Amino acid sequence: MVMPVATSDPEADYEALTERVAIWDVGCQRQVQVQGPDAIEFCCYLSARNLSDLEIGTAKYAPLCDYQGYLINDPIALRVAPDTVWLSIADSDIGLWVRAIAGENGANVNVSEPDVSPLAIQGPKAEDTVADALGTWVRDLKLFQFKRTISEGIPLVVCRSGWSKQGGFELFLEDGSKGNDLWDLLWESGEGYGIRVGAPNNRERIENFLLSHRSDTGNYLDPFESGIGQFVDLDSPHEFIGKSALIAKSGLPKLRELKGLYIDGDQMGPNHQPLRIETLEGDFAGQIRVLNYSPKFRQNIGLAIIESPHNISGVSLKFQSENGLRNATVSDLPFI
């Protein structure tokens, strides 16, 4: 599926998201529905985060690993009914993987893709916008809580979540034929707050370190190397795919790690392919995955997979950009 990723004015996109309210289509963020008597138990086996206490009306960030412990997706898991969980996935064919694991394990579940398409409303005025559109009850939703509702004939799951650190909601539309109606409803409510069409914002999410699986990590980083180890429950009694591999690696030095970079020089635009990064002596040190200019820090920043022993905050590195040689300094994540 195709998803808009920017408008022609990145500065205006960033301003709307960080100062007012932005709306964007995330319909390509598909839901893998796991339904049946074994739904919770089975999703616990899929996820490196323990989902056994996932209550109806709540959601959790739930990294998924393969048998070698490598991160293969980082969905949000929503328990929408006693026997039903949605895995709201990042870009990949996780539905096929879940279906295969269910079949091999003999889990009593049905795996499908429901007619559900999210719409993101993010920014400081997102709550006011959604409250005006749907009712003041949305103000009572805490982070990663959701409620099912029907507004003007539009069936929704309204969740306080979203791919920004500015606050807001994801509205999971449960009838694809109502997409234009939902957009118009939110747009009308947001006009008084300066609403603007946007997209998942690369600048803002790098500044605040919201992981973009594969874009940031490639295919061979585990959750700890990817900077999301706090969402892995190795000490939990629940068994999950990749647990033994992650336990075997725990306590060992990381051979490589996703880190931040502060980048010297004039303002840069986003890169469109990974860039080799080196030590000051010219030895290979890793790969810049994404970079962009940060209005928040007033300099260029990036995310890079840095090889040990260079993956330490404060280490100086260099890389060749389109505009010449650049110096960079390794930073922990999130940026400070």
C-alpha cells in the first residue's frame, strides 16, 4: 500500500505537528487480528513483551523477534475483545508469519486482516480536535487506552497513541467506506486549531527517537541493539519466540548498536540511502541509517548502527556526505 510521507513544505509539516495539530492517513498500517480461545496465550508466545495482563481497552508496544532474537516487527497490541487481539503492525507481512506460527503450534485461533484503517491526529491541539469531533470523553483516555465508539455512523476504535511524541490519537476506522467521512469530521473540528495535512514526521521522530523498524535497524538487530530493550521481558516466566537466543546474548557486550549522531556543518536534507561511517583514522565504524536537520537541537542529527567499540557516547566519527566530509559525535538515545 502507498502512504504519504511528506508534503512539499517540511518546515510547515514540522511546525503544525509540534505547535498545533496534524492529520495523516495511516491506512497502510494493517491490523493482524488474532481471534479465538487461545488469543492471549498465543500472542504472549509471539511477543517479547509479556501480554498476559493485557486488558480489554488497553494496548502495549509489543516487539516481535525471530528464533535468532532478531527484531522482525514492533507492533502495538490492542485487546479489543476477550478473545481478540489486534497487532497493529509496521511495514511487513507479519500476517503470514503469525498464521504460520499458529498452524505449527496448533493454536486455537483464527488469524485474519480485518477492515480496519488508522487515521493519526497528533500535536498539542490533537486532544481539542478529537474532543470537539467525538466528545469530551476522549480526554479521559490515558496513554495506550482506547474505546470503541460510533460517531455519526462511523465505527471507530479511538486510542490515545501515535507515532509522535507530541501527543494525540489513532482512530482505527472499522468501515473502509467511511474514510472520507471520518477525514472531513476531523478536519472540520481541527480548522479552528490550525490543522494541517501531514505525515509520519521524520524530523520529529528522530529527535525523540521513535524507532522505524527496518529503516533504522536493517534486518539483523535484536531489540536491545535497537534501543527498545526495555520492552523485552526476559525475566518473565512467559516463553516467546527468540527468548533463548536473547538470554544467551544477555550480559555480553553489544557487537553493534543503534545510536544517535550529532552531525557538524550546515543544514542537511534527509538521506535516501545508508551511508558508511568511519573512525577518524578511516576504519569502518558502521552505517548511518537516517539523518535530518533538527529544529529542536538546531543541528543535523541521525540514527546509525555503530560497531563496537565505537558505540559509546562522545566518540568522534566521520562520513562522506553529498556536500563533502562531515564530522559526527555518537550520542545515546533518546537525544538529550
